Amino acid sequence: MAGYVTVVTDSTACLPADLAAKWGISIVQQQLHVGDHLDDEARIAQRTLLKAFADGTPLSTSPPDPGAFFWAYQDAVHQGASAVVSIHISGKLSKTTDMAKFGAAESRIPVHVVDAGTAGMSLGYAVLAAARIANAGGNVAAVIGAASRRSSQAVELIHVETLEYLRRGGRIGAAAHVIGTALSVKPLLTVRHGEIVPLARTIGTERALRKLVDTAVAKAGNAPVDIAVEHFGAERRARQVLDQLRERVPNLNQVNLVGVSAIIAVHVGPGGIGITISPAEGMSARS
């Protein structure tokens, strides 16, 4: 199909491969350093990452280089696209949008780079909304509008066992001191204005997860919502959280259980669980 808009994102969107393929979404891989080894995050198995945490192997992240974006945009040209909408993780959390803009400068077709102001499946659902409009023949403005509405309305709730990894990576600011440093204090975080900020604190993991679910249920309300539960090395607990949400959220549409992006995992650490609540309309539930 000639003359259409195509959608590109990065791997922090945590999109399941089948959904990305169904809607024709191109995913540019973030870069992960495990010790001296550098690779696309998709090539780093979760067990490898968990072992690196256990062994104390240095871990760090890098955005894709501009060339990776350029070739994604070139692929869109070869497939007949007339424009690209490239939607990415918050610029306050990563330099990804900067790299995308550098790659876009060399593109043969217009590329519109969008900072979604979030990450994880709140980014993923925004990208899916954009791709649906693009597949229906929507123009650039309509595609960007769909992504912007979904990202601005989404709520991202995050439970971590410790703030240490977020502190190391500079992903949480001075406000983190309100959480406290005792080992038994488990923080609940959210994304606000593109940054990860404290939302609440509880004593013990089980109480923290109950608070996580209670907060998600309150945020979901009675309106139609998509919900994703993301985790790193905590699938059993994540499934329990998802089961509770299925029981307690009255108007669920799309439901996803996903392993979090390795890039996000480096910053949240083992045991991290996130819930995305994204207002939606007219989609049937699936997991």
C-alpha cells in the first residue's frame, strides 16, 4: 500500500512481538552492556540478566545509535510509506528521542519523532493506538494525536524491591528520600511529567503488592481500560496481580502479561512489577 503512515518505536515499549507484527510496528532495539559485552537488548536473555545481578556484573544501558533509526526509516521507505511517526520513551529517562531525530535528519521521507513522556506498556499502548489509526489510513496528525492521547491518559505504577538500581542510573530524583532506606520499606512509584517519582511506601512486599493492586483498581475506575502487568524475574507474583485485577476491574478490554524490557529491568532490579492502566474503547480482552 503506497502513501501510508508507518509507526516506529523502541524496545522500552515492551510490546509483545505478535502485537507489533500484527500492526506493522517497527521496534528499534535499545543497547545493553553486560560487563564488557554490548548487544541489542532483545538478544540478552532474562536468565543472563538475572545471573548478572546475582554475580554483581556491571550493567548499563545506551540508546540506539542514529544509524539504527535511519535503517528503520529506510525500511519504511522500501515498504512504500510516505511518512513515519516515531514514538519513544520519555526524554527525561533516555536520550532515545535525540538519537531518533539524528536518524530522521537523513531520511528520504518525513519522520515525526514523538516523546511519549513515559515508558513500558503505557508507551506500548500509545504506540498500538497510533498503529491502529495508521492502518486505518489515518494521516500523520491523526496518528500522533492517538499516541498523545493514550500516553497522556495512561497511568504507570511500579513496585521495586529497592530504589538502589534507580538511584544508580539517575532515574529517580531527590524526592526519593521520602521513601526511606530501611530494607523493609517497599516503594510504590509512578511516572509523572516524564520522570519516575515516589507515590507511596509500604512495609513488606506483600503489603506493597496489595497497595499496588488497590491503587490500580482505583485508577481504572469504571471506564473501559487496557491493563498490562510487567515484571522482571517475578512471573508468579505478576500472574497473581493480574488475576486480582481481572476480578476487581469492572471494564477490562485488552489485558497483557509481559516480561519487562531488559533496559527497564536494569533500573528496577529483580522482583520489579509494574501495572499500566490505559483508557481505551472498543477492544476485546485478550492476554
